[in-house]
Amino acid sequence: MTETAISVLNPEELLTLFGARDRHLRRICEALGVSITARDGRVLVEGEEAAVASATEVIERLQHLAERQAMISPEDVERVLQGVQEGEAPSECPAIDVFRAGQPIRPRTPGQARYLDAIRRNGVVLCSGPAGTGKTYLAVAMAVAALKRQAVRKIVLVRPAVEAGESLGFLPGDLQAKINPYLRPLMDALGEMIDHELIRRYTEEDRIEVIPLAYMRGRTLNEAFIILDEAQNTTVSQMKMFLTRMGSGSKMVVSGDTTQIDLPPKTRSGLIDALSRLAAIEGIGAIKLGRHDIVRHPLVQQIVDAYEQTTAKRPPKSR
């Protein structure tokens, strides 16, 4: 048995670390098999040497997290526990500076930190990962930050209008009304980072554009931050068309979930093709996020795992 002590500055910090009714503390003790108590402004961790080292690392990471976001959720505790147990390095990326004041936007997992670093370093980034890993949200945040510091003149958010088990023809309204539901997730992300009045003004000034993929044909976009969401639902020719719209001073982020392809059978996904065809080109970054990067409700991770296990048992399909 061994014991270590971690300094804590004040009772408020202890409350944040331990959680309501010590729920975070109990979860750490349960996961690592240690005993944790607070005494004289310090947190004492007791148990087997390896477990104490892991628990100390968890608590120190949670302290850093509390300094950045003022509170810690049970989901944060689970992610930190998982990262420490699997030997992942902590992420120390700076906050993303968007228009709307409030809680700063930062990567919450090492995978997300690598994703943001790839966006900063490359002209084109291809990102694949399951639902809830922040692929779209973080890309939009980086686009908004680039617009705010005037690194680009406009943001272009793009989605393929692929029918995911529903028919566009039976939806009410004109073409724009039929397409709007496909573009809504992009607008939701944008609305968390820019006031609605400013979004309206920027849209009128053509500084923010949210469009279906088909509307990209024939264009060249200079000094723009261009995001293609749900890219797994592009064909190879559509992906080529999109990537070649990139003009001078522009940056592109292409993201999607290769386990949720809604293309017709035997149609190869443009995202899968691009990841294999383009990843070795200098200036193009390829990032794969996994279930450990899911930042939604912890049940989402279990749902993704369950579907992946089911898919693994089926014979592979040609794409």
C-alpha cells in the first residue's frame, strides 16, 4: 500500500473535483480501487502503487479541466478515467475564440486535440469518426474563429442532400424547404457560436453560406473556410468536385461517419476513397476519431459500440 497527497487551493475546488454528494470521488475510487479523502487542504489517495499513480493523474487532469470550464460533469470524469487507463496524453490546446461569449470551446479528448492541430497545420483535413465526436462542431468553431480574426472572408458550410430512408419528393414545400432539414445541424452549431442577428447579417452579406453539395459545382472559393459535413454520403465524383472548388487562401475540412453510409448499394463512398487516395499528400491531414472521443451522453458510446459489434459479425459489403 502507498499514499500520495495532492494540494487543493480552496473548498470550492474540492466541491468541483468531488462533485455533488461526492459522485466523482466515488466513481474514481470504484474504477481504480483506491481510497480518497480530503484533509487540511489536500486530497489523500491510498491504495496499490499503480492505482494510486493513476488516481493521482486523474485528479490532476480534472483540476486542470476545472480551471478551464468551472464545473466537471460525470461524462468528463469518465473520459479522463478512460484516457488515463489507456495511457493517452492529456490535451492542452488553446481555447477557440468565437464571437459568442461564454464557456470557451476546447478539445475535450486527445483525439479532438489532434483534429484541431491538423486543421491549424493543413489546407485540407479529412476526418472520420462516429456520432458525437465533435467532428462538425469543432470544425465550425475553427471556421468562426478564422472569420473573426479575418483570416478568411467567408464561411461555406456544405452537406450532401442524400435521402436517408426518406423521400425528398414527399416532403412539403419548395426545394429550399425540402433541403433545410439537411442543413439544420450546421446552423445549430453556428448558432452556439455567433449571435442570431450577426448570423442573419453575415448571411445577407454572403459571409456565411450554408448550401447543399450540388450547389458547389462550377464555383471557385477564395479566402474561404469550407466545411463538408456528412461526407460519407458523397460519391467519388462528388468528392472530387468538392475538393477542386478550393481557391487561393482557403481551407477545407471534410468530415463524416463511414459506418453510416446512405448511398445506394455498391456505390463507393467519396470519403472512404479520399482517405485512401489523398492521405499521403503533403498539406492534407487525415484524422480518425474513435469511440473514446465521443462527448455526448455516455450512453452514446455504448450505442456506437453495440452497433459496431453487430456490424462486425456481418459479411463485408462492397462499396
